[in-house]
Amino acid sequence: MLLSRFSKRAFSTVFRNSNKVLSNAPTVARLLTETQYNDDIKTVDVEATILQTSQEMVKYHIGALLVTKNSPGTHHLMLSKNVQVCGILSERDVVRAHASLLGPDACVKEIMTPVEKIKSVEMHDDIYSCLNEMLHLNIRHLAVKNKKDQIIGLFSMRDVMKGITIHLQEDQVPLC
């Protein structure tokens, strides 16, 4: 039986609330505040080349970027006042482009995941919900949306691991 995303979250929340160990799990909001740099979200322009983008990813040791374009007057999925999120680009997209023999001068817009297909989490979601979503979808990055349904950043598998480390240290939960 397939459960909707809402059903999974509701089930997960009920389970977490009944489980003492999981009830204190760090949330996306907490981790973004404590471990990530909110003013340091890495983005790439939709017209950038694959080569330029992959060089930036290597430079900053990151596996995904939000793809943006300047859009004065647009208010849909805005990262800042005049920057619209139009997709996400991961290292897997770059590898697929290379395997498809797209040249290094091909544009990011040719290989990105469009905004309509981006999987996301909300600020109140906890790390275990994020981990479950990533494992279920076989992905390593989730967009983070605020209350206005705007993408405000990325949450990676590395962020989940940091959250689990924090959670284990705080609760001193034995691993075995």
C-alpha cells in the first residue's frame, strides 16, 4: 500500500511522539540555524555552463546547487528579492550529462531538475523524516521551504548526519 507524503509525515510524527528517543530530534530549522550558513546559499545561474558549475561545486566541496535566474517582478519561489529558483542541479545531473555526451559548454538548464519536480522538506520537519524521505526517493538533497512555500535553501545528507550526531550527543543515546 502506498502512503501519501502527508500520511507518511503524520505516521512519522505519531511514531516520533510516542518514542522518547526520537521526540527530541533536531529539526531542519534548528540545523539550518546552528550548522549552515543561511546567507551562504550556493546558487548557479540557469544559463551557466556545466563546466563552470562543476568547477564551482568542486571549489566549495558541495554536491548540489539551486539553479536561479534574475526575475524582477516575479514572486514565485524567490530566493531573494529578484532571484527566482527554477531548479536544482546535483552531481548526479553532471555525471548524467557527461554520460550523455553533452559538452562542457552545455547550459545548466539542459540537465537540471526543474522546480516543479524538486522534492522538499519544511522547517519543522525533523532529521529522521528527512532521512526517511531521502532514502525512500534515493536522493541526497532536499529543498527547504518556508511557510510561504518558498525555497530558502538545501538540506543535504551531510546535514542529516550532523543532526544525528548532535542528537546522539545531546541524548547520549547508545549506538548498540
